[in-house]
Amino acid sequence: MLRERCLNKLMLVKILKDYTGLGLREAKDVCDALHETPHRPVEIELLPDASHSVDVLKQDLLGIDLKFIMAGDTSFERERKMLGLGLGEKQDYISFFLECGDLIENQKEILNLALDMLSEEDIKEIFGKIKTKI
């Protein structure tokens, strides 16, 4: 999932092509899908070749200054587990939900749990502070 649009789409297409075995057209389509809806996960299947490992892919993506999150990535899982153990500050939890929210399958359940812990007055106050981009 992209955190923001890639400034070097041509290099992203090349990397996708190299690591997935997709043709040029298909790699461009994946790149376009990532750009149409940043912050939305897109599943990409990598080649089984050891030289195309996830760690090497991450380094190549970082090399083109791409801001991204990889589900199943060890750093994602480590952060999720650490926060699950309560080993984080309030800002760590906020950042995790903002950056990884679309990767969390039970978002509705978590939101309901959090809202159940608030009074009706607290909920009204929170929703009164919501700002829209329109």
C-alpha cells in the first residue's frame, strides 16, 4: 500500500515487472491502481526466486523514495505485536491506525469497542471536531 503517490512511476513499473514477472502492461496497470487509490492495499504476488526477496524489494522501493507499507512484512507484524502487548505510546497507536488502517480486517469491531468506552457526551464532542476535506 502506498502512503503517498510515487514521484518516479517509471521506476516503480520496472520494479514491479522485475519482482512479479508481470509484463510491462500488467505492471503499469498495478502501478496505476496503486496511484488511483493510495492508502488502499493492492495484493502483489512476487516471483518465488530467492533473489527477489521481500527485503531486497523493500530496498529497491526505498531507493526510489517510495513511501509504502507491506502487510505481512516483519516490521509491520512486529509493530502490531508490540502495540498489542501495550508497548507503545498513544501516538504510536494513532500512527499505526492512520498508516495501516486499510490493512486491518476488523476495523469496525475495533471502532465499536473504542466508542463503547466513551460516554455519549465524549462521542458528540469528538464528532463535533471532525473536519472534512470538502
